Amino acid sequence: MTTRVLLVVVPFALLYVSLFVGRFYVAPHDVARIIASLAVAIPQDWPDSVTTIVLQIRLPRALMAMAVGAGLSISGAAFQGMFRNPLVSTDVLGVSAASGFGAALAILLDRRLVELQLIAFVFGLLGVLITYLLARVYRTTPALMLVLSGVIVGAFFSALLSGAKFVADSEAKLPAITYWLLGSFNATTVRSVATIVPAIAAGVAGLLLVRWKLNVLSMGDDEARALGVRTEWLKGIVIACATLITSAAVSACGVVGWVGLVIPHVARMLVGPDHRILLPATLSLGASYLLVIDGLARTATAVEIPIGILTSIIGAPFFAYLLRRTSATWQ
């Protein structure tokens, strides 16, 4: 019971902390009053610049970090259950590579940020659609075929991305492509939150609605069909929801690795393998984790660190620890 209470409280506590932590310090009580002023009339005795920092810069960024962390984590947990493979993550079907190429193409074409996000989002959906169609065998989509098709599609779009880097202007566009691929929330605005977060929320809601069926699907296709589960429909729903989440996340902040791979394992250690509890737990842990990472990214040094670097530096050693601790049994 204590664990569940903490999983609910910690993300919101970290959200509050993220609003007053930064290079420009804002007192916690001022943050509380600024937030309260949205609902009730409070005499303003703080500068307008503080309100702008809290409501227009830090709050959208924190909400986006929470949404992306929660979405990538629950997608990774759903994929690990569907594929019955602890090494599966959100980019297994090629969505990250496809979205990355879409963003690089938008940068080459000098598109605006909103257009870049839209193009990256569409290419992510397109990449997974190609993977799904390639994996279809006699009206079924075997897990092995999905993984192999994802490797093929991911390699293809990675090659296109390399080609985009090769032809990019080395003075301006190549650094922009490279920085975007490393991941960052510094371009987050109220508008981007209003467009990206609902898409992630829709995918999360879809996965939560079918989470109990993932327990059956994780037993194997034959066992699931014997218990009356329409496995192909369920796989399609899981893939569609996870793709919607991942495409939206990558279009918002670039490629963020290891979140969808490591966080589900941490949640499994805390609450067990039951997807009815596991998926909500990954939401909380993923949101909390990326809030902490984003806080480190913008405060650890004078120059903001791309979050993709931090998630890899932290995620890879932790995954190695999990590997040794479980002796590769993942029980």
C-alpha cells in the first residue's frame, strides 16, 4: 500500500520541485501562489517575469517531460509483455529511426518547429505501418516477424537519416539535426504541450484499457486464443497505441533512449509482473524519472545537457546491474 501511495505522490512532488529549481531561483512559496492564482484571486507581489518563467517556461517543460517519460515507459512495458521479451523497447518497430529521419528532412527543408514535429510524427507512424504490413503472414503477425521487420525498417530509415546528415550544411543544419536527435525539452511551449500531450494521453489510455489482456497475451498466442482473446486485434491495438505515444514523444523532444527499456524492469521489481498494476506503476516511475533527468540536464552545467546523453549514461549501467542481479533470468 505504501508503494502505491508513493507512486501517486512522487511525480506530483517532483513536478512542484521542478517549477522552482533552475538557474533562476524562484521561492517555493512564490511558485505555490502563482499556481494558486490560476484558480483564485491572489494579490500579486512578485514580478511578471517570475510568472512567465513558472507558467510559460518551466510548467510546460515539466508537463512534457512527465508525459514523454510516462508514455515511453508504458509503451516499453506493453511491448515487453506482448513480445514476451525483456530486451524489447519502444523503438523495436523502427518508429524512432523513422521519426528521426522525418525531423532531419524537416530541418533540411527549413520547416518551422510545428511543421518539424508534425513531419516527425507522421514519419514515425509511417515507419511502423511499413513494419506491420511487412510482418503480416497469412493474416497473422508473428512476434518474430514483427521484430525482424522492425530491424529492417529501422535500418532503412537510419540509412536515410545518415544520408540526410551527409548532405546537410555542416555550418548550420548538421549541428541542428545532431542536437535534435540527442533529445531536449528546451523548445517546449504551451502550444506544443497542447498538441503533443493529448496524443500521448490517448495512447496511454488505450494501453490501460487492455492491460489485463496483456497478462493473457504474455502467456503465448496459442494460450491466449484458447482463452478467447483475439490476439491479432490485441496486438494491433497495442502497436497502434505504443506507436502513437512514441511518435508523439520523438516529435516533441527527439530520441530519448533507455526509458522504455529500463523503467518497466524497475516497476516490475517493485510491483511484480501483473500488467494491471505494472502499467500504472511504469507511468509514475517514467514521469518521475524523466522529470529528474530534465532537472539535471538544465542545472548540472552552465550549458544544457541533451537528455539523450543522460538517459544513456544512467540507463546502460543500471541495465547492466539488472542483468547481473537477475542472472539473465528476469524473474
